[in-house]
Amino acid sequence: MKKYLKITLLLGFLFLVFISCKDTSKVVVEKENNQKKPNFLFILVDDQSPFDLQTYDSNSILETPTISKLASNGMVFDQAHHMGSMNGAVCTPSRHMIMSGRTLWNLPKSAEFQKNTEHNIIDDFTMGAVFNNAGYKTMRTCKKGNSYPNANKQFTVVKDATKRGGTEESGSAWHSKQVLSYLAERENKKEEDPFLIYFGFSHPHDTRNGTPELLEKYGAVNHKDPLTLPSANKKQPKLQDNYLEEHPFFHGHPELRDEERVSGVWKNRDEQTVRNELGREYACSENIDIQIKKVLDKLEAMGELDNTYVIYTSDHGMAIGRHGLMGKQNLYEHTWRVPFIINGPGIKAGQRVKGNIYLLDIFPTLCDLAGISIPETVQGKSFVPVINGEKEVIRDVMYGVYAGGTKPGMRTVKKGDWKLIKYDVMDGAVQETQLFNLAENPNEYVLQHKKSGDMQTDLAENPMYAAKLEEMEALLLQEMIAHKDPYRLWNQ
């Protein structure tokens, strides 16, 4: 009898332990399920080289304290790129890639033909639609046009307009007012669902009509006379180290707007014109910084900032005098790369990583951070492993395209310190190859820069690097095939 009593007591004890463990497990699961979803503030500026910012170039005189604070309190990516473009409006495919997470040659037709708004199945699996279905409140403000219309309209609240003036109503302040108004309404309604805000700007894309006080700060004027030059001013930014008066050979896009018809520049590449235009660019960029601060201050006052991921980037870089170019239709680092900063819950301050990310990786990453299943239509990669410190990069090779002018156009591939750029344009009249070691030549100096270092130039014609050139040529072809590039270059 005692034996049975002991067994009964033991079974009872084990049952209580089992129930206790089961209940504890349930509490943990319920706690995880009830954890508040993070918010997202995705900030996208229009046409900005990373090297405009002090975060990427300590010699820059552009003052953006808010962006610098985001960088120092979060994670900076040194190798973030847009994949490229098949047309002159580089921002159009770039924004399609951001919204869909798809690679360049797998985008809807509207990426190439802006007026094509025919519904595509991909439209239903873009950023706004996916976050709406996951219970998020979604809002966007950005420029109109050169974007992805069928994806843009998926956001619940859309306040789009192109604002490139120098006043509160005609410039960047208009975009911040739309976000602030949305947040005020959310606060009044005591909205508790998480939000995704796509906070886009129309600047610093030309026409770079800055506010009067910021133009004065950077010694710039909104120059409007193509027959004269703007005045020189010691306050203007200095010429970039890789500035040239003209590119060494034709870029292959006849009558390209960015190189011939930008107001205030036109075809001029003299020091006065370039420094004035840089001053205008900086004036517009600092104004964006001011507007971002207004929104961050509001989020902090609402108690939302600590649970909000803030992402800052651009749709692509910009030349403005570098290599004798003015626009975004090239594959040098100042234009192929983009600034990229992320700040938010669980991200340690002061981190700097390579990343090797494309803008098309943003969408799957946001899904990953939000605990949302990544759509099967997405071809990009989540870089959460980089954010978590598990990886330094999410891919070893980066591939880039510009095919907006004469075909096949330009191609680039980068692996480690080495980068290859090829030009096959003007019906074969221009066929050029450049090879750079970015560790020794980060500014991609060419012969015309007249630098003294043995490796501070284009190495494609140097027989010492013939094996490396052959390796990079083979790698480029491999990447073109992998990405379904429809073209081949003259020596492929």
C-alpha cells in the first residue's frame, strides 16, 4: 500500500511539474505574440551621392546633424548600391526595385515605360500591399512620376507631389508636413496599430532651388542664365578630388538631359558652375535634414521613436562634377553607391559594415524585421543577418548596369577590392574598359586626374594586372547571365 501511495504521490508531483512547465511555456509564447510590432520610417531622398555626407566623407562641408546622429546611433552601410537602369530616368527602375524587391531585368514594364500602368501580379506583392495585409497602417509622401504607380497607390494614405522649390510650400517642408499631419491624426485617434511611413523627398534632384538662407550659407545662387557663369564665392564647397572638366570619352547617351539641359549647369563643367551647383545641392540636402528632425521629434514626443526603425537612403548617387559628369547615368562609386543608414530597436550605436546590399534588399529586410513572410515574388535578400552581426556581407559580388542610352551600354562588377567597368556604346564606336583597385584608388582616378600613385589610375591597360582583368571579365559575364541581362558586350 505504501508502495502505491509513493507512486501516486510521485505521479502527482510529475503532473504538477508538467502543468507548471506547460503554463510557463504558454506565458512565454503569449508574451512573444503580444509583443508590439515595430514601426518603420523609410526615408528616401532623390539624387544624393553618399560622399555629399560627412558620414561618408569627413571633408564635406555639408551640415546634416540629424542624419549624422542617425549614423552615430545606428548602423552605416559602406557598400549599398542600386542595381542600375535600362533608361535615362534611373530613379524609375530604382524605385520599382525598392517597392518590389525584384532585380533590374525582372521588373514590371512600367519600370521602363512610365505610362504603362497595366496591372501586374507583382503589384499585389509590393511594400504597401504586403504591410497593409499584415495589419500595418501605411502612408507615403514623395515626388510624383518616375516611380512605380501601381505600387504607390497600395499605401492607405498617399500624399504625393513634386516639390523642388525654395519655400515652405514648394520645397521639402511640404513633404514633412504631410507626415506630421498623418502622425497628428494617428495621435488624435489613439491609433495603436504599427505604421510604415514612406517618407520621400523631391530634392536634392534638380532644379536645386534651395531656401534663401541655406543658399547664402553655401555661397550659391539659383543661376538661370545659360550665357553667363555664376559668381565665385569662397563659401561654396570645394571641387571634389575626382573632379574633371570633361569625361575622358563619350558616355554613350546622346542629348542626355542630365548632362546637357540641367538648369544652372547645362553643358558647363567649369569650376564656378560646379561649385555653385554643389552649393545648391548642399542647401537642398541640409533642408531635408531639418525636415527629418521635425518628424523624429514628433515621434519622440508621441513615445513611438524607440519602437521605430528609421532607414535613410537615396534612390541612387549623383556626379555633379566628379569625372567630368553631372548626372546619375554612370557606374562610378559616387553614383552607383547610395548612402544607407539604419537605426532602431536592438541596433547598437556606432556600427559600420560593408553589407554588399542592393536597394532591392530593403523590402525583404523590412518584412523580416516586422515578422512578415517575405513574398515569393521577392528576389532580394534580407540583410537582417548583417544587422544582427552574424554576417559582414550578404553577397560577395555586386553587379551594376546603365543601359539607358545607346546599347548595350555600361556594365560593372565588383568583388573585394577590385572593380571593372565596361562601356559598349555608340554602335561600337566607344568600347572602353576600366579596372580599379578600390583599396588603393577609392576615388577611381583615371589618367586625366594625373595622380602619382602606381595604382591610382585605371589599370585595364597595365600588363601587370592582365590576369586580374581576365578574372573580372569572366565574373562580369557570369553575373550578366545570372541576372538575365539581355545584352552582351563586344568581347563576350
